[in-house]
Amino acid sequence: MHLTETKRSQQGSTAVEGALVLTVFLVTFIGIIDIGTVLFRMQGLTERARAGARWGVVNTYDVTNIRNVVIYGNPSGTGGALFGLTAGLVSVSQVDLGDGISKIQIRIDNYPFRLYTPFLAGDRTLPRVEVSLTAESLGAT
């Protein structure tokens, strides 16, 4: 075997190895970005639900106002929807715990999300986000 043939075969194997490593690296990198985005969305949705529940327990119970706080960040429902939330994704309920105590429960269901990681790519829904807070006696009814 001549030196030139050995050098060519090494270059060919280097190219194949480089392509394999690059493929694994890109799939891993895109997967990490997808995981980070899912965690960011879950935390954001949890914060929106928490803000709505908090508003509901310190103000007079009103489903529309509480839903607006979750979706728009204010009870009047003005501005753009946060995280692409819609009224159909957010449910608000008041649960009687007995002895005049109740809790406000906010649920965000079927939030649509898209993954881009190869082999997992496609439209998905995130798990349900549910927050409950016991109503406080701050003069609200």
C-alpha cells in the first residue's frame, strides 16, 4: 500500500466520523433547546395560573376577571395574550372546603407546543398546569 492511498482512506474515514459526530451533536443540541423551551413554558404557565389564583383570592370572585389576569395579566383583559393563552385553555373554579372556607383553582389544559428535535418533532400538548390557593379574608366575598 502506498502512502498516498493510506492518506486518502484516512481522509475518507475522517469525513464519515465527522459527519456522525456532527449529527449526534446537532440532535443533542436541538434536544437541549427543546427541553429548555418546554421548561420555560411550563414555568411561565405556572406563574400565570398562580397570578390568577392570587388575584382571585384577594378580590371578589369573578371568573372573567380571574381568567383575564391569567391570559392578559390584568382583570380588564386589555393588551396581548401572554404565552398565546386563550380563554378555552384556562378554566377557573371556586371549590368549597367547608366551614366558609373556599379555594380558587386555576387550570391550563391542552396547551399546544411544537418540538423540533429529530425523531420527536411534531405538535404536542404540555401537561396540565393546576394551581389552587385558599381564599383569604381581605374583605372580598
